[in-house]
Amino acid sequence: MKAIERRTIREYTSEPISEKTLKYILSCGQRASNCGNMQLYSIIVTQTQEGKQRLAPLHFNQPMVENSAVVLTICVDTNRFNKWCETNNASKSLNNYLFLNVATIDAAICTQAMAQAAEEKGLGVCYLGTVNYMVEDISKALNLPDGVIPVTCLTIGYPKQIPPMTERLPLEAVVHYEEYKDYTTANIKAMYKDIENNPTNQDFVKENNMENLAQVFTQVRYPKEMNENFSKKYEDYLKEHFFEK
């Protein structure tokens, strides 16, 4: 699949992924760019049905978790680097906001490299944002030590069918040349017009008794109270398991 034609695949056949192909995908992730060649991430591979069934409730029982061939949980990992420093009588200095951000970027780049490698091999992938809501539970399920924080998750398998491409904003909505140019009301209306007029999105608005798609996002899908609740849980977990005590 060409990068410009990529699709999110949520339904998979029962065909397994060979060990050779999986190793290639993982190796492509490790070869991705990262800060200072510190490689501040780890990848947890879940292949057994038992393991996938254990993870499924932590991803709100989305069917692609159990139906995929492989589930990859990609984590920030300063634990390994800190232990290397301890072994070499070097001070630890990474358990802070700066390196949480650095390691998150490294993990995200690694994840996208694996997604592209999988698609290159004729596989389909689906990113799972549910990791952000279930950090503590996923950490416990995968036995993650302090300094290792799940960032995102990829389900991978051979596509059962190829769905239509999801709409995107026009390129000029996200690209700024030389400097950031803020948006006018007219810009915003023009840029979001096609997405708002998409029949599926219009159905979402009607089904949720909202006036427009923006209200669906902010009052139904991602309401402020829910965001703040999960943000507090995430902050508390980081204080206990990532930052220097």
C-alpha cells in the first residue's frame, strides 16, 4: 500500500504473520530516527489469543484487538537507559518532562515506521488511542516497571477487506510555509466544509442530537469532564511511576 493511499484496517483474516515478517516489522521500527540514538522506547508483542483476550477489555473491547494477528504496545522506556547508567556509575537524568516528551516522540516515530513496514508487506494496521485512557491497567497487564509508560498500540493483520479512505482536511489546513499563519473564521469554515458535509459525519450529528460536528467531538466523544478525569489519572500515574521521587 502506498503511503498516500493508507487506510485504517479494523477487520483481519485468520492468516498468521510469519516470524520473519514480524521480525522485519520490528526491525524497521528500531531503525527509525530517534533522539541521540538512546532508543527510549520498548515494544511489547502480544501474539497469543490469551494475551489478546487479556488486553481486549483494556481497549474497550474493540474487536480488532482479539481478531488481529499481533498487537504491539509501544512504550516510553527510560528504565533500560537508567539501568545502563547505574551499571556504568553515571547519574540518572531522564525521568522528567523533557525526556517524557523526547521518548514519546521516539516511540511515535518507531510506531509509524512499523506501520509502514507492515503495509509494505501487505498487512493492515490500526492505531489504538485507548492506551491514553488505560495507562495504569495496561501497565499492570504487561508488567511494566517504573519508567516504562505505554504510549500507543498497533493491531496488525492481513486485511479482511479494504475500506474507503478516511477524509482529511485540505493540505493547506495543516501546512504553513516559513511561519505559522493563524486562521480566520472564513478559513476555518472553508477547511472544515467537506468533513462537515460528509454524510457519515452528518449522521453522527443527527444521532447525537447536536447542532454540528464540532459539538459531537467536544460534548459527546471527548467531553471536558472526561478529558480532565483521564488527565488527572495519567498525571497521578506519571508522578508515581515515571518522575524522580
